[in-house]
Amino acid sequence: MDFSLNKEEFQDALRLRYNVKLENLPAKCFCGDAFNINHALTCKKGGFISERHDNIKNILTKLLCKVGKGMESEPHLLGLTGETFDLRTANTANEARLDIKAPGFWQRGQTAYFDVRVTHVNNKGQQGQSTSKSFKQHEQAKKREYLQRILEVDNGSFTPLVFGTNGGLGEECSRFISALSYRI
């Protein structure tokens, strides 16, 4: 799965895991702000947001391919034909897609959909709350966006996969990882 790290990457990973300052960081980010770990984990321009998300999505898709057939990365949801949803935050775009589609993962004959979110639990917007509360809020946000549409239009199940940059997992993600591990 290409998990091998060179010496520098391994040392950086340990420092990040144990919240120890990294050495030799650039002074400025591409966006112009001062560069530090918190900034790198939250900046949409010069940070690592899409890279870490895509790495997790790709690894999970490869692992799911080992336990079933028909797995897809970034599948489009079925188009809407006038359906309405209870919440304004529901995704009604005809080009809406999720991160992973896994037929029969939770239940035979039903397609499971998964969407990955990686959150930096030490960012300013989440300071002062527990990691588990932060993960729960992210799970609920994903559900508000996709759950009703997937249940009613795609007749599938939806599981938000919330990961923390600190190595933590949301409750639903933890259940998914346990089920996937068991099947592997």
C-alpha cells in the first residue's frame, strides 16, 4: 500500500503525532501567511488538505476492492427528477458525487456510499471542544448533505468517514474500519 516512509518522513510523522515542533519549515506559505503546522493543515491554497483526503480515499478504495466487487471511487449519485429534501443543506446538484461506492458492504443488495472528511482538530474553529464532539459535528454535517438523498433516491446507505489529522477517527468511521478489517 506504499506506506513506507523515508527517515525524514518517519521523523516528521512522529513529531506530528506527538505534537512536537517540525524543523526546517518554510517561513511563508504560498497564500502569503506565516507557515506553521496548524496553517499547513488548514490552508486550502498551500496546505495538504486535498492530498491527505485523496490518499485516504484511495487507500480505502483499494482495501474495499479486496473484499467485494463493483467498488468505485468518486461515483456520481443518481440524478434528481424533481425530488425535494427536508434540509436546505442537502446536496441537490445533478453532478453530486461521493468518495466511495461499495455494493453490498453493509447489507446484501444495498449499495453503501462513503464520504471522507479529514479535520484538523486543533484549528481555531474547534478549539475548546472535545475531539469526539468535533468528529460528531463533522459526521452530522455530512449526513445533512447526503443522507436523505442516498436513502430516498439511490436506495443505499451512507456512512461519513471522519478522520482527524491527529490520528483519531469518528465513531462511524471506527465502525467502518472494524467491519472492513474483519472482512479482510
